[in-house]
Amino acid sequence: MSENKLRGEVYYPTQKTLEKSQLKDRKEWDTRAKQDYLGFWEDFAKELHWFRKWDKVLDDSNKPFYKWFTGGQTNISYNCLDRHLSTFRRNKLALIWESEAGKVETMSYFRLHQETCRFANVLKSMGVKKGDRVTIYMGRTPEIITAMLACARIGAIHSVVYGGFSVESLTERIEDSQSRILVVADGAYQRGKIVPLKEIADEALQRAGTVEHVVVVKRTGEDVFMQPGRDMWYHELVNFPHANTHCQMQIMSAEDPLFILYTSGTTGKPKAILHTHGGYMVGTYATTKYYLDLQEEDRIWCTADPGWITGHSYIVYGPLLNGGTVFMYEGAPFHPYPNRWWQMIEKFGINIFYTAPTAIRGFMRFGDSWIKRHNLSSLRILGSVGEPINPEAWKWYYNVIGNEKCPVIDTWWQTETGMHMIAPFPSEPLKPGSGGKPFPGIEMDVLDESGKPVGANQEGFLVIKTPWPSMVRTLFNDDTRFVEQYWSKYKDCYLTGDSARIDEDGYIWIIGRVDDVIKVSGYRLGSADIESACVSHPAVAEAAAIGIPHQLKGNAIQAFVILKSGFQPGQQLVDELRAHIGHEVGPIAKPEKIEFVDKLPKTRSGKIMRRVLKAQALGVDPGNISTLED
Ligand code: PRX
């Protein structure tokens, strides 16, 4: 179909964008990938450094445990750092960082490599070896990046826990990963206040018994408890002669684990998504280069937190693999005024800006004048991620932030996919609210319950039919759950958990989650996370949590609670429960609304029917309720 026949509202790339973007013609790649899918991926892999070339690009002999670049040997940290040191990038800025209070720090590739080696030597001196898990719990400071790269350098598996999570979330993640080492900051700055990370970690360590050593990075300088023999200051350790700037890099097999990252699923405890050195490296390298169009002279700012997959892939690994200059900001978006972000875009001349719809909607409500006072002409590419972007927010982003000259790259992907899966290339026509088509060669479809494609514009289950290099390999220590969760509904198809429709032009429109995952401000939470935090409060007998549409956050949490006898419902208990959930899971999990009820709708086998609760809350028809208990 010729492009000028595209249906609906379409925005075409400007001449300048067409000239500048690295991929001029998507069709060429679609054809190439269709003819030789593995050769297509192999070409990206060849742009990176391998100590030994792979024997096979894809090994699919044991589906769904796909393997990529088998026989190949590499190290992602080497590719992010060492590979650049013999080129002019040695002196190029790898990182520009601004603290919430406005202090700026910069690091060249040369220095980032040194700092990473020093951190790696500190970890080694704690006895960390290849395959060991290291939990990292910090704010957005340069050390979170060096800690991640240091783990990768020595073959340890990092498990970063978002600094906005709290005691129980951290406990579960330490315990499940069996980490012996925790890297934590004394605290983190947020809106001028201090989040007491070390104090939260101390409470978690009382519950989780695996950690032997805690490396504490000084950020705030507040007094913190240091347990003798267990806790050590990073700045002291790094001053010992053993923590010098040379650290032997561990050669890794392509399929050796790089990191685990916990994410919420349908039921039960969070799942540890496992990614590997080889495939993840190739996927994040290619998508940063062509979807975000990162080029040599660019400065890229992804506003996510390194504690989520977006930060892993597009603050740390993807941009550094490309030798890009990363900008990272420590603090809160509107602090101290709603122009904080725009001020930094102007000050640092950011070219690629990647954020979430919830932030865009948040800024919209302050009006355009906060933006108009800044010169944002350095911007070239705007990205969006985390939840569907409503066309109104898309247009505001395009018109007001991008001044009608920057394509909005709406990227659909997941912790599990490691890299962008659906997005437009900058040179493609855009439809506000749709991410466009899958990455070349990757086949995706929308299926009905029985596995048949639903047809144009019909809603159904979004699936991925082709394996891709940065796909989740398994759930750490839980192959069974991995197969059940993603690969059992349809044969040889990866189930995304999202519903979507595909229009006549092949553009995919994401509708939302079809499971019990709740996307609050782009953050992924599970009903189960909130419910188990609720019932750990002494007053609560049973609880159910659902997501309901919210103008700013996309979704907000509503909880239904059955109290134990002897407890009285009321505002005081609502406040107490919200505080309790904030303490256990993290502030993002606090329900917007808590309702006390006598009964919860359940199936005859005792499962809570959240769908019925949701229909009730929204005042709509609950659909088929034949399995309802009574
Ligand atoms: O529902 C989709 C939504 O976020 C989910 C994945 O969440 P997480 O693993 O935390 O990763 C978020 C960042 C990649 C998806 O199943 N989602 C993500 N990006 C988009 C999106 N929904 C619509 N449009 C997007 N661009």
C-alpha cells in the first residue's frame, strides 16, 4: 500500500528528519529480514566485539528456551566501554549527570571505564564471582551505572531494585535472587527530601537472610546505621590499593546471564526476568541506533529510572553500546518548578528525549508557557514508552515540545522483550496513539481465544510469533512458570499479556493489559503485590486490588478490603492502610481509593473475580458471570 493512502490521522516526516535518520526505508529492511531473518540479526551482531564468533545465530532445538549466538563469546560491559577506548570516543562524554540540587558531573568514556573497573574490583574483593547475584538499590546517581557495568564486567548477575520500592519488595527480590551482596546508597533525593534507602534496606535485611556484605554508597551524608562486619562504605573500599583502575574482564558466553529484573505478573510473587550478554546486547544496540536514531554527536536523555527495564536498556546499555552521550537527572520532574526538565534540555542541548505518557500529561496541565520560555531546538527525536499514549498527549508532545519537527517514536515493549518491539522509525509516517509496526522480521499478531487471527481493527490477544535476540530466556530458577506464563496459551507464540488491534494499514494499537498487571503512571504493579501488602496489615482479612482509568496516571489502584472482626472501617484505617502499603511495596502502590466490603466476588474454586469488581467500579456490564460463586 502506498503511504499516501494511509487511513486516519497521519503525520509525515519532515524533509530534515528524512535526511538525517539512519534508516531511510523500512521496506528494504522488511524484505531483507523476511528473506534472511538470521542473517539480518547477524549483521547487527557483527558491529559489536566478540572474543569468539558464534557457531549458530539461533538455536531453537528446545523451544521455548531459545538461544542466540551460541558458541559466541563476548562481554556487554566491554562493548559499552573498552571497545570505545581505542577510538576518539575515549575522550567523549559518556555521561552527564545533574543532581536534584543542580550539581553537574561529567564522565568521559575513559573515566567511566576506570570507575567501572574500580567498582568491579570492590565487588571482587567481597568475593563476588561469575554467576553470583548482586542486588543494587540506589537512586539515579552515576554509581548505579558503574555498579551495573561492574557486575557485567566480572560476570556477576545484577538485580537492580527500583529505589521507589520499599521493604517487602526489596526483601522478596533479595531472597528470591539469593544475593549475598547488596549495593545500597545511604539515601536518595526526591523533591528535596531524602528517601532513607539504607534504613529501608536494614529492615529488609532483617527479613531476608542471604546477604553477607553491604556496600554503602554515600550520597546524602545522613547518619546511617552500619553493622560491623556486614556494612562497608564504598568510598573507603575504593581507596584501598586493590580497587585500582585495572580489572580483568570476564569473557562471557553469549547465553551467560547478564541480569535479572523483577516484574509483576498475573499472580503471586514478582517474576525474575532473565536476560543474557549476547542477545540482549544485540537487541538494545540495534534499537537504540535505529528506533531512537542515536548518532555520534547526539545527547540522549531517557527519563526512566535505571531500576526499570527502560533504564537498563535505554539509559545504560543501548546508548553506551552505541558510544552515545547519556544524560541522567537525579530528581523529580517538577522540582522545584515545572520547567525543570525543559531547562535541562536547553542547558545540555539534548537531542533525543525519551519519556512516558504520564509525564507528558503531567506537564500539559501546567500549560505551554513553562515550555515557551526555553529554547528546545536541539531536540530531534521524541520517544514515548510504558503505556498507551492518548492522541491528545501525543499531539501536545509533537506540537509544543517538538515544535512540529520531531517524530514521536512510541515504543511498545516489555521487561520480557528487553528491546523495543513495536515502534515507528523516524522516517515513517506516524499515527498519534499507535506505535506502528513491529521491528523488521518480527511477526506479531492479534488472536482470539481459540488462536485465530481476529482480523482488521478487532481486539484480541497480542502475541509475538518470531523469536528475537533479546527475548527473556526464562524466569530465574523457575522454568515451569516461564513456560506456563508466556508459552502455553498458544503453540510457539509468546503471549504478551496485552490486548491490541491492528488496523488496515498494519499499524498496531495497544489497548491495555488483559491480566492482573496494573500500569500506574507507566509503573508495572501486580494486583497480587498490593493485595499481599494489604493482608499483611493486622486489620485485614482479605483484599482485592484493581486498576481503574485515571486521567493523569493512566490507571489508579482501587482496593477492596474485608476487615477482621473487631476492626472498624473509617478514614483513619484508610490512611493507615495506605501508609502500610507504601511502607511494604512503595509509594507508587498506594491505592487511590480503598473500599471496605463484606464479601468479594469469587469463582466456585475460590479465585477473586477482579473483572467483576472492575465492572462494578466502572458501572459497566460485568460480562459472563456464570462461574461466580453466588
Ligand atoms: O502493557 C504494555 C505497556 O507496558 C507493559 C510492559 O511493562 P514493563 O515490563 O514495565 O515495561 C515497560 C517499559 C517497556 C506492556 O505489556 N506498554 C509499554 N510500552 C507501551 C505500553 N503500552 C502501550 N504503548 C506503549 N508504547
